[in-house]
Amino acid sequence: MVANNYHNGSFWFDSLDEPPDPSLPDALPDAVDVAIVGAGFTGLWTAYYLSQQTPDLDIAVFEANTVGFGASGRNGGWCLGTSNGLESMLDNPKRRDAGLAIAKAMFDTVDEVGRVCQAENIDAHFAKGGSLKIATLPFQVDALQQHVKHMRTLGFDADDYRWLDAQESQQRIGMTPNHGAVYFRHCASLHPARLVRGLADVVRRRGVHIYERTPISAIEPNIVHGPGGPIRADRVVRATEGYTDSIKGQRRLMLPLYSIMVATEPLPDEIWESIGLRQRETFGDPRRVVIYGQRTLDGRLAFGGRAGYYFGSRKRRTIPRDDPLVAGVEGTLRSLFPILDGYRITHGWGGFMGVPRHRRPSVNFDQSTGLGWAGGYTGEGVAASNLAGRIMADLVAERRTEITELAWVGDAPRKWELEPLRFLGAKSIQWFGNRADHEEFQTGKPAGFWGRMFNTFVG
Ligand SMILES: Cc1cc2nc3c(=O)[nH]c(=O)nc-3n(C[C@H](O)[C@H](O)[C@H](O)COP(=O)(O)OP(=O)(O)OC[C@H]3O[C@@H](n4cnc5c(N)ncnc54)[C@H](O)[C@@H]3O)c2cc1C
């Protein structure tokens, strides 16, 4: 029997139809056409599109734990049609066209994920209900309305971004306070573990072999180093995001940043009458230390918040329910929804995402060495990993398409600083963000100094 330290601690893993135990390791191959390292969304979307377009390829996915063990099986389930770094591209006249191309591709990506779920019979509880960014302080109303206007001037329409006044917003979501919200249409709620495990089943049926409990220690052109020695591969794709430093020589490419989630017990109908979210809209607010929530198909509130970074990029396999970080996120949830008083939090967990130095996704493939990697979604990877996987499949197959022209391609970041600078930088940003948010909640006014410090570091 397989020891259960392959459970990632999430509600999502707990609520699968079958326990997420890894299969027993098979004998590893000597050689494959394409080796993919990591069985999260990035690796599996790459395998999905490659195996669809080039069925003869011998594709192997090597996964250190079990399918979906990483961020893909523990996240907030926002399949969000935008990506990190996009707004600063749109704000820069020189990069605006490139940004608009990514924006359009990301809108389409949400529909593409829904389409694949339907076509492949993956019951990932996909519901495209849009997303609400709620003004929890009165002064945020103006800033959010300005944002909607700004998006209109860039060519987006009322169907994409819409301002809901306080009354409309409160009808959508009974969160307190609620002074109005931006409604963004291009977002779906989903059950991430059902999606990632469902995708694995689909690619397995197509002949892709997924080797679980198979850590890869090093990658070089035409070779991946597995537990039993080298495996030859014409092309190698690394899809390890926040875990990238597990590969030799890749220590400073991604900073593992923690996020923590909780899920309530299933809530009765009368509670949902008050909370709303009838279309299963996802929700958050403009605070700097991000929060995010969704109504699950089985009637729970799943809710999360960003947590931070550990010195030396230390990684915790799982975050237990009784961790103080979980209590912090539970406290935020209860303050926004006092109606939850008396209802239990049944799950608390956490995980980390990969943050590259420039904090935006990229897809990289070097035809001369056959080596590629994708990731760096910085907490917005559920939809973005689908687009990245499609791009990667085209690059690996040497197909030039509209999406291989997107600005993500070849936009590799520089490395993170050595410690202790990395730790000091990450902690300062977190501290400035917390300070600025706290000041705004205390005073009801925009944070001055701490807000500016945060903006200077984060942009
Ligand atoms: C708590 C939390 C909430 C989030 N919420 C959202 C959200 O609501 N919406 C959103 O868009 N994004 C969200 N994200 C981010 C999103 O989950 C990730 O961006 C996305 O899942 C990354 O997918 P991936 O396949 O690139 O990486 P991962 O899912 O992390 O997969 C990497 C895989 O590689 C394996 N691996 C690592 N090292 C090796 C090795 N050496 N050899 C073999 N295998 C290896 C790991 O075990 C893992 O399974 C959240 C993340 C977290 C942690």
C-alpha cells in the first residue's frame, strides 16, 4: 500500500471520487520522444495538446509525487481570463498591442478550458459565472470605477468589465462591507483537483505514460536524470513552477510564495440565500495581500489569502489545518461573512506558487537544445497554464501559430537575488502590503507612505 504522504492536504483532494494515491512506480523507459517533468496543469496541458496534434509521439510525464500534488491540486479554482503582468503591459503604449493580444488569448482560454471539460467528459464543476472585485472601503469605489473606465478606453466593453453599484453588488454577494464591485465576465469557478486528475486520465487514455513518485534530479539536453539513471529524450519540458529548485542548477529561477485556503462545511440553503453567488462567481477585493473565494458545487465557501515566503525558499510539503496561517485566513473569512458564525471550517491547507523575478508568465523553448519550460504565473495559473501548454505544444512541434507570437514566448526572467536579499525583499513587500492594508481598514483612507512603498517594490 502507498503511504499517504502524497495527499496534499486540500479539500479538493479530500473530495475526489477516488483517493489521490500515486500509482506504484513502473519500470522507467530508456528513451522517449518528449519528457515532461511535473504533472500539474502546465505539464498535463502540454501533454494534452501535443498528444492530440501529434499522436505518434512517445510522451512521458515524470511526477515526483502524485498527479496534482502541487499548486494545481490545491488552488482557489479561479479559472481567470487574465494574467500577472498584463495590466502594466496595457498601461505602456509601447507594449499595449502585445498586451491586448494576451488579453484576448486569455479571454478565449477560459472558454477553451470549459470546452475541453465538456469534450473530454471531465467533471471539473466548471461554471463561468464571472468574478467580483468588491469595494470593501468607500474610497475604493472611485478607484474601481476609474479602472472600468480605463479598460473601456483600451477597447474592452461592458460585457468584459462592468461596474455594479452597491445595491447590484449586494444582490450578487452578501459580503460585508460591500460598496459596489467590478464584475469581470471572463472567469470560471472550478474544482482544480478534478480538472488536473481528469486531464491525466485523458492523456493516459491517449497513450501518454505518467510516472508518479518519480523525481527528476537534473535536466540537460536530451537527458533527464530519474531515480534509476538517465533517460534519453529528444525534447524536455520542465513544468515544475514553485518546485523548480528541486532540479539541479535551477535554484534561483522561481520564488516559492505561499497561499493558504480554508473551506467551510456545506452551508444550508438559507445561508446561501443571504450570501448569493448564484452563478458561482469568484470574489475578492482590492487589498494588496490578495484574498480570493468561490462557492463550491457542493455548497461550501472555499476562501484563500496570500501568506508569504520562507528563508532559503524553504518548502513545506503541506500546511496542517491547525497552522496559525490557516487561523489567519479563517479570521478574514469570518470578518467578511459574519453570517458564518456557528458554521464549521472543515478544511485548511496551503501550497506555494512560482514567482519569477519579473512576476509574469513565460514559455520558453530552445529548438537547438530541445529544452523548454513554462510557468511563473504568480498565483494566476489555472487558466494561464492552459494557454502556456498550448503554446509549448506548438513550440515543441515546431509549429508557428498565432499564440507562439505572444509576448510570453521567450520572456525568461533573470534570477532572484541570493539570500538573505531574497528573503529581505520578499518580507519587505509582504510587510508593506500588510501595513498599507491595515492602515486603510483603520482609517478608511488610502494608505500613504506604506502604499507608496508597496507600489515602488511591486509596481
Ligand atoms: C493555495 C493556492 C491558491 C491558488 N489559487 C489560484 C487560483 O484561484 N487561480 C489561479 O489561476 N491560480 C491559483 N494558484 C496558482 C496555480 O495553482 C498555479 O499557478 C498552477 O497550478 C501552476 O501549475 P503548474 O503545473 O505549473 O505547477 P504545479 O501544479 O505546482 O505542478 C508542478 C508539479 O511538479 C512536480 N515536481 C516538482 N519537482 C519535480 C521534480 N524534480 N521531478 C518531478 N516532478 C516534480 C510537483 O510534485 C508538482 O506536482 C494558486 C496556488 C496556490 C498554492
